[in-house]
Amino acid sequence: MAVYASYGIDITMNDETVNALSQGGYKLYGFRAVKSTTANGRPLTWFKTSNYAKKTEITWEKVFGAFTSKSTIIDGGKIEASNSYPIDLGQKLVVEEPTGTGHVEKEGTAGAISIVNRTTTRFTSGIAQESRVGGATTLNPLCAFPLYGNNLNMFVPVEKVLLLFASTPIDTGVVIERSFGPGILVDLTEAESRSVTYHIDEGWGPADALWATLIRPDDNIVGWLIEPSQELSLAAAREVRER
């Protein structure tokens, strides 16, 4: 597995906010943005934690997985990554069996992760990424897309992270279409780290930064986190022709 630079977000809160969140049973949730060949995918809960404090550090590296699943993509449904494989950017997972199993090949499209279905069985597919929050490191799925028979999906992770606090009990790997708490979308495409704040009454900050977008409860988050890319669609077409 290749080694890449890490990214991070620091959250600063005061005593009153930390205590109110803890007493209310709130958890910190995270989501990641993804570019893909189509717009029919959905974001998944990337991480959740109750291990937050006055200063909480979230970090991640470009350590990825690719998966196939038989789970149905419905709002609020959990995607079980039945077949998962470590993978790097520039590689592809080739699905060879109707169970969704396959193997990873090193020769793929540069900068992207491809999942190629060489069966006539329809799957759900997506990618996972490692995160470290509150001292715990996990590798969880970021997104879920239909993978049709004899077809190909291609993904490029985007350095944008949506953070929100909520007391709603949502597991990782769950399909989420609308925000279930106040959130902030943090853009790290031009930086390796950002610093944000959260106040129990005033919400997220900074409110005026070009790299930060405030998300209200019940806002649709699909458009913020799932980015269809014509460039990837053209690359996918080239990869299919070259099989």
C-alpha cells in the first residue's frame, strides 16, 4: 500500500458545549465527498464518535478499500461491504463471481479507483477510506453506487468533509440523503489542514471562510458529497475499450 500525506481538521469547543453535547448523548459524524462516473450514488456515514473534547483532531490518509455488496441503496439503509479489498489510487477491482468476489489489478486509471463487473449480476459498490478520530482508526465505506452487470464504476475521493453533531443513533455505512443535524462542509482541496469551531447555540464556524459551507438540519447533502464527473466518464469509456 502506498504512503501519502495526511489531512486533518481540528474542532475547537468550549466547556459548556462539550458538556452539553455529552449530556445530550450527541455524537460527532463525518462524511466524505466523492467524484464518480454517475450521479446515482449516495453518501454513507464515514465515521461516528462520542470521544470528543475541547479540541478534537480528525485525520485521514489516502488509505483505501474497494467493496461490493448485495445491500440495497435506500435512504437510511445500511450497506454491508460483503467483499472488501485494499486498493490504491490507479488500481482496479475486477469482480469475477456472482458472489461479488474478485481481485485487484495494479493497472487502472491514474488517480482513480475502478471497480469492473465481469458478471451479469448487479451489485452495490463503493470505496472506503481510513480515518482517525479520538485516537481510534477505522476503515469505513464513503459511498454506495449501483454496479450493473458487465459495467464499470470509477471513483476519485474529494478532499471535502462534512461534519455534524446529532443525538440521532446512526451507524457507520448508512445511506444518508439529508442532514440530521447542523453541519459544516470543510474543503481541503487546497490545504492539508483546517481549523473549525462549534458552539452549542451559535453552531459551526468560521461562517465567512470560502472553504467552509454551513449545512442546516434537513438539508439535502447528496449534491454536496456526490459529484458526477464527465472527465471520469470519459476515462471509464477508455478503460472499457482497452479491456
